[in-house]
Amino acid sequence: MKKIFVTILIAFVASTWLSGQIGPIDSQKVGISYKFTHQGNILTMNDLVNILRSDAEAYPVIKKAKANNTLGSVFGGVGGFCVGWPLGTAIAGGEPEWGMLAIGGVCVAIGIPLSISAGKKANEAVSIYNSNLQESYRPAPIDIRFGAGDYGLGFVMKF
């Protein structure tokens, strides 16, 4: 009795875990970026990379998206600092470094297209993943005919 219970428990846990891993990823455009969810959970770029690692076609695209996202974040962060420091200095009444503000503006101008590109590439990778997921779980066509089989007349089923 104990072995049957343990076997059923393991089967239940395994089926629940496997069913939680399989499923399409939903994408929603939010402003100029995208929001990705899987079974109600919001996914980060690292989550997307981990999920799409199993798909040979989508993985290179999501890696490119992650690289663009990282570069865009670095340029945006540096640019934000370089813009904010002189503005804060000017508001406080000091003498701001306008060159630093210009460099920050250029960094932000570089970071925005990189971040937009990262979102588009991530959306493309998710679309590839979802289409491959649907193809891999498409049931095989079954051909059922009435005719002669190995054991006489009856239904012959080929799949």
C-alpha cells in the first residue's frame, strides 16, 4: 500500500511539474516595450533566456535580445546619471557641466533604440518558440479504414 501511494504521489508531482513547464508565452506591447507572461507570471529577460534555451531556433534570437537589453540598460543608466548630475547642480544653484549633460543625452539617445530593439527581438524569439511549441504538440494524423488486416476483416488504423 505504501509503495502504491508513493508511486501515485511521484506520478502526480511529475505530471504537475511537467504541465507547468509546457505552454505558450504571452506577449503584450506596453508603450515602446513588451511584457512577457507565462501562466500568469511576469517574465524577466533572464527568465526568457532560461525558458527558450531548449528551442534551438529561438535561443540565438533571445540571446541577441539580451545583449541589446544589457547594452541599452548600460547606456541608459550612464546617460541618466550624466544628464541628472548637471541638472541637479543647476537646480541647486551651482555651475553645471554642460558637456556632461550633452554626453548623457548622447548615451540616452543610443540606449533607447537598443532597448526597443531588444524588445522586438525578444518578441520575435517568443513568437518562434510559441510556433515551434504548437508544431511539436500537433497530434499525428490518424488514418482509420475498414478493410483486411493481419487478423482478418476489421478496422485498420495507421498513425
